[in-house]
Amino acid sequence: MNRELRKTIIAGNWKMNMLSSEVQAYKDELVKLVPGFKTWCDAVVCVPFVILPAALQAFDSTDVGVGAQNLSQFESGAYTGEVSVAQLTDIGTEYVIIGHSERREYYGETDESVNEKLKATLTSSMCPIVCVGETLQQRETGVTGDLVAMQVKIALNGISAEQMKNVVIAYEPVWAIGTGMTATPEDAQVVCSAIRNVLADLYDKKTADAVSILYGGSMNDKNAQELLAQPDIDGGLIGGASLKPAAFATIINAANQ
Ligand code: PEP
């Protein structure tokens, strides 16, 4: 983390878990366990679309932001099953995850559709969290750096330095998501730093230094502190551990220290 240059963000990704009726109890427990939210750390829960109203209501009086896990790149129209930027912002959604590896793997999302979704999001006030990361095979082949750089470059194609002030990037090695296998803090730092170098090449150092780059992949209450101690890791995107308020609170508190 580098609080002087950029914001720390701890974002939970509930994936397809939880019910609207469970949100209030989750919020009560979480807020009890986080003694104070500091201005340098944003805590967020990204929830399934149907849970957004309940989550927005439950977290309304707290410092916890609420986000979606996906959105349509299209403005409106005949896109059955999709949810638009306008529909999300209309109810007050503040963040949206774009290009999560599960969306890429199971729903055919590509770097190009990620770019379209990012452009759509940036027409609104929502903060996009753009996910990139390599598979185990890609890591073992030694292409992690090139692959992640390419994902970042395509995702950001046509995005201005001014727009980058509102973009968050999450480095999520696919092999670490939901597997309990975490990248070592050193390995995660290497890739997050490489992403920042790509941003500096695409834009300039000042812009690159201001972008929050999160790590995601089995981050939990035990390993968060070490990961967050790395200079280019500005927070976490957290799946499994964000479902347990106690574990999620420990991670938020680690980021707040
Ligand atoms: C994720 O869903 O983005 C994620 C990192 O999941 P987990 O923390 O469970 O690996």
C-alpha cells in the first residue's frame, strides 16, 4: 500500500452467495468488528444483482460501499438477462467488477468486452474494478507478465488519463481464485508493479502512481497483512473470506492500520 499516492480498497466479491434476508445480520456483525473506517481505505461488498437493493439499504448508514459483479456493455434494449449502467446507478450502485475470471471462463467475456464494459461504466459515477490475471498454465509457461500487460492494454484501450483516476485494477491469478492457493506477497508484488509500469507507459508516472491495484486470489484474514504490506498492492478483491464478516473485518482492519 502507499497511502500517500492512492486509495486502499478492500472489496468483497460475494459471487453467487447470500440472500437478501441475510444482509442485515452480515452488516451488523461487520460494522461491530470494524472500529473505525479511515479515509484512506474504502471497504466495498460486491453482491449479486438481486441483492443490491437490500445491500444498499443495509449499508446506507455505514462507510461500506456496495457494488455489482458485472454489467452490460450496452445502454439498453433487447439484451435478455442483462443489467445496464443506468439501471445500476439508478439504485445507487457505487462499484462494479468487470472481467472477473469466472465471467471470462464461464460466460465468454473477452478483453474486448471488458474494454466495452469499462467504457460504458465510465459514462457513469460508478467505480470499475477491472480484473486481469493468468491461468496456472500461462504462469508455468512463463508468459504472466506479457499476458497481464496485454489484458491491461486491451481493457484500457481508448481510456484517457483523466478517466484512469476512476479506474481500479485487480490482479487476480486465476489459479489462486477459490483454491486456497495464494500468490506469495513477492510474486503478487512483481505482477502488480509490472501492471503499474504498463500504466506508466500508456499514460505517465503520475497517473500510474494514482491507480489502486488490488490483489485477489484466496486473500484471507491470515495472509492479508503480508500482501497489503507490498508497495504496489493497494488492497484486495476477496471472494470466500468476504462471506464471513469476522474474516472480512480482519482484512479491513489490516488495511486500516
Ligand atoms: C474473487 O472472487 O475475486 C476471489 C479472489 O475469490 P477468492 O478470494 O475466494 O479466491
